[in-house]
Amino acid sequence: MNYKIEIMPKAIKDIKRIPKAEAATIIDKINAMSNNLSGDVKKLTNFTPEYRLRVGNWRVLFEAEGGKIVIYRILHRREAYR
């Protein structure tokens, strides 16, 4: 299943603060994830949003609903689960 990706304004701010080389890798992984949630995706327990994509030390926090992926935050791993 191919998902449509929607990036929320806070996630756009987050990606602008990440070094360019790492940001490019994260964007590539997000695009790959749109094809059937491929990549290092894990369903989180007792946490909102429901899923995370791991890209090195960065975490992409998102929800998958219907045919859409909504990306809420892109944070360093030490900040992601607070």
C-alpha cells in the first residue's frame, strides 16, 4: 500500500534545524517509508503519535491513518520520547 505523506509545520521546523546531510538521509527514508511502511518502523506503546521511524540518531514520529502518514516531529533520540 502506498501512503500519502503529510508533514506538519513543527516537523518542517525540526528538519530545518538538522544538518543538511542528515536531513537528506531522513527525507529519503521518509519517502521509502511511504511504500508500505518500510524501514525501521516501530509501533510505540503508551505514546502519541503511534509510530516512529529510526534514522540513525533521529526519530520521525508519525501516525498512519487510512492511506495517509502524518509526520508530527523529527527529533534527536534523546529528545524524542519525553
